Amino acid sequence: MSNRPSIARRTLATPLILSLLLIAFALVAVAAGSKPFNQTMIDIFLRVTLVVGLYVFVGNSGVISFGHIGFTCLGAYAAAWLTMPPMMKQTLLPGLPEWLIAVQLPYWAAAVLAALWAALWAAVFGKILMRLSGIAASIATFAMLAMINTVYSNWENVTGATSSVVGIPIVRTIWPYLIVAIVAVFIAWGHAISRAGLKLRAARDEPTAASASGIDLPRERLIAFVVSGGVMGLGGALFSHSIGVVTPDTFYLGLTFTTLSMLVVGGMGSLSGAVIGVLVLSTLIQVLRWLEAGVSIGTSTLALPNGVQEIALGIVMIVILAFRPSGLMGNTELNWRRAKTADPGASGQPE
Amino acid sequence: MTAILQTVFDALSLGSLYALGALGIALIFGVMRLVNFAHGDVIAFSIFALLWPSTDVVAAVVAGNLPWFLLIPFVLAMGAGLSVLAEIVVFRRFRNASPATMMIASFALGFVIRYFLLMLFSSRPKSISLLPALSQPVEVLGARIPLLQLITILTTIAILFGLTAFLKRSRFGLEMRAAAENFTMARVLGVRANRVIMGAFALSGALAAAIALILGSQTGTADIQMGTNVMLMAFIATVIGGLGSLPGAVIAGFLLGAASVAMQVSLSIDARPFRDAFVYGAVILVLIFRPQGLLAGRGTKERV
């Protein structure tokens, strides 16, 4: 055993390949140089961050969570509170404490604090929820999301209720988003090969054997929940800087299902799957959007009617899942050598 | 006294909606472990089937002008038909997939249905007048309640009794209950899987259509989002009730309705906007103490 390379060295290829893939996407955006395309890339990197954050919990524990977008909401509002000009906070959100109204941080510092804030709440909720498993846990996380949404939609003088909170500084370059996406990938990788991550995956695959070997499942789940909550919060903070406006409904069912779908289509049990799922579905959405806007062929413009984009997306998802029920990547990770499974213990080769 | 009675009727009629929804989700979950997120969109589809495709605000009602004894079966048939179609075209391919995959597939299907409706009807809610005779108030024991509320409650009770009789007395119901208990074993003993699953989908679709009728006549609007809220509450009710347990789903549906109305009445004005947060908090509490649900189905216990 001792002369085998360490698990970090054996699996390091995965986050590196994924980062290169993301950098390649960013370079394409720079080469294209158009503003709307830039925004599209930013959206893709944000989704990568969110879906990778979701993977940290869902992928490693095997428990579907509908609640993680709640942490994105917490992160986004925290970033808004920390970066808006004090004057605007005074008028828009008078219920905030004095010191919070007075501070105005640069966006990166605010993003780090927002991630910690989301992780803190993940710890609070996780302490209660991680005792559950299976579908009961999924519903409980959904109830958590709905609670967060209800509170943020109604707490008039702290969150502005359902009206949009404006005045958040907008960051337009793609680099911070790229860096955060890569950081998220490395956090997910670091967690997956850590003691806690390995124990959690063992418990996902063989719950009885794992508990017989002394794995404290609620504890390992809680660790994953907090880490993924933090990543979701970080994504939320950057999300608010990408559009400059936050409303509670941005972070509700729509985003929850988008991110979950990308994760499942990519392959729930694999970090590469999380990233590939985002890249494949986002590319598809973009192509469909172009078609909807109209493509000129010769003299005539060919445009799809409204709604076709979503219908096509839904159909493609169903088809992908029908042919590959465990997602595009299944349980495998990208590696330098093809056909090498990521989990040391897992057998079976990708087709 | 009248105020209390009014509250009770509110709770019962809201609970009826949730119970019908929960039943529709539990029926399908029972036979194929599918959490059907397309249920809410089947609800919306059933009501839009009455309208002629157009993007105007006032809907061009076509089938909606039918007399009630034709209209109701028509809507129920639409819901059941769409649901069976979904089974044949989509879910049949997912029989052996993991629950997560099936769930996302059902969500994708719901997405397709919703945007199909959006393409034909636009996203604006439309005003329709469906069974207008039902909005008159009636007096029951001194409380004035809308006739519709009374009918909702009575219909739900009738449906529940009818369904129970169907499941307990008919051969088909027996097969369905056997399949819900232990699907593999039921097949070995000669239960035809496709027929049972299609039956469950048809019943579930018809239940969705019943909800659509009630919601449509209650609000007087048709909205492509109208099913979402009921579907989510119904989904929660099925889990609280114990997945796979039909009586559990119904009881939990009524409980959720009662909890929502009770909190609406009892919370102070300041706290009232946060009502749903309290309801969801209660849901988490119930799950912590009874993770298997109030009435756990016998087949759902985790085996070691």
C-alpha cells in the first residue's frame, strides 16, 4: 500500500482537466469579444460554481437536496448588504443594523464573508436536517428553501421583500467568475479526497458496512453540507455582482431545478459530471437562444417561435437520461488516461 | 361560532385540494417509485384543454361551454389522457432508473408541458368563467360559505370513498395495492405491470384534472403556473403521510391545509406574512420525529 502514490496525486488530474476546460471556455469568450457573449460566459461560470457546490453534498452523500439555492440566496443578499453604498442602504433597507449600513467592502472581501455566512447557516440547518436520509431529507431541505424564501420575500426593511434590491456594484470582467468556478472545483476535489469525503462516499455506496466500520454518517453529511453551503453562498455573492440586482424569487424553484438538472444530466456521482453537465446544457441553451433570435440563411431569417427553446431543452434532457440514466459521466471522472475510474475501489469501465 | 365554522370550512376545502394532489402523487409513487413533478403541469393542462389556443387576455372558451355533465368528464379525460401519454412516451423508459433520474425526467417533462402551454396561450393568466353557478354563497349553520367550498369538500369525500371502494373491492384495485406493496413480487404472482402502472397514471391524471376544475372555478382564471403550489404542498403531504401510503397522503393533506389556515388565523398581524415559514418549519419538525412519515407504508422501510 505504502508505495502507491497518494490519493491526491492520483486524482489531481481531474480538477486540472476541468480547470483547463473552463479556461478554454473563457478564452473563447475573450476571442469572440462581444458583450452579450461575455455575459453568457459569466452565467456559465456561475452555474459551474453552483452545480459544483451542489455536487459536494448531493454527489458525495447521494441525498438529493432541493434546498441549496437557499444558501445562494443568503450569499447573494449578504453580498448586497456588504457592498451597496451606505446611502442606498439607508433608504432601501432601513432595518439593517447601524454598523452594517455603514460598511462598504470591495466585492471579493464581501464574497468571502457571504460564503462564510451561508456556511454558518448551513451548519445551523444541517445540524437538524442531517439526521434524516432519503426522500425525507430531500423534502426537509425543500422546506428549508421555502422557509428562507418566505422570510426574504416578506422582511420588508431588511431584504426589501419581493421588490428588487438595486445598487449592487456590477463586475463585468469574466476573470473573477472564472477564478471562483475553478476555486469551487478545487474545493470539491479537496473535500472528495479528504477523510470526511471518503467516509461519506463509502456510506453512500454501502450504508450498512460504513456504519459497521464506525462512520458517523450525520457528522460526515454535516461537513459536506457546510462546505457545499459555503460554495453555494460564494456563487450567490458573485451572482448578485453579475446582474447588480437581487430578488428572492431569483433564488427559488427555477434555479433549483436548473442546477439539479445540470447535475443529474452530467452525472450525479462525479465532479466531472457536474462541470460537463453545466457546459453541455448551457451550450445547448445558448444555441437554442440563437435559433430563437433568428438565423439568416441566404435572404430569409429562420427563427423558432417562443417557448421552443425550453421545450427542446426538456426533450433533450429526457432523451439523455433515457439513454444514460446515471448521467453523461456516470460515476467516472476525467483523467489523463482514458477509461480509468476515479474511485480507487470502484470497478467497471466507461463504455 | 360562525367565525370558527368559517375557519373550519376554509381548512377543509384547502385540505381537500392538498389531499387530492397528494393522492395523485402517492398513487404513482406507490407503483413505480417516481416522484412526479409533472403533476402540477398536468393540472394546468387539464384546464387549458378547455380553451382555444390564443394569446388574448379573455380566453376563447370552446369546450368550456359544454353543460356541466359533459364538461366534467371531458376535463377528467384530458388529465387522465395526458398522464397516460406521459407514461407511454416517457416514464416507461425509466422503469429501472434511479429515483433521482426519474424525478429529473418528470421535471423535464413538466417543463415541456408548461412551455407548450406558454407557446399556445402566453404566460398571462386568463379569465375564464367555469361553472359560475358555484360561486354563490350558501348558509350552513349560520355561516355564509361559498357553495363551491361545500362542493369541494363533498366531492373530495366522495372521491376518497369511491377510490377506497375501487382499491378494496375491484380486481384492478387489488392488483394496484399489491403492486404498491411489493412490485416485483406482484409481477411474479401475475399482476400485469404495464396495465397497473397505466391505471395508476390514469387515476392520478384524473385527480389532477379534478383539482384543475376546483381551482379554475375558485379563482376564475387559468394560469400556466396554477398547479405548482398545490403540487409542492401535495408532494410534502405524501412524504409526511408516509411515502406509498394512500391514507397517509390524504390525512397529511388535510393536516397541511388545517395547519395553514390555523396559522393564518392565529398568528399576529406582524408574523402573518411569514405564515408559510412556520408551516414549513412544522414540516421539518414532523420529519425529524417521524422520518418514515405518519403512516409508513409497509414497503418503504429501509432494509439492511
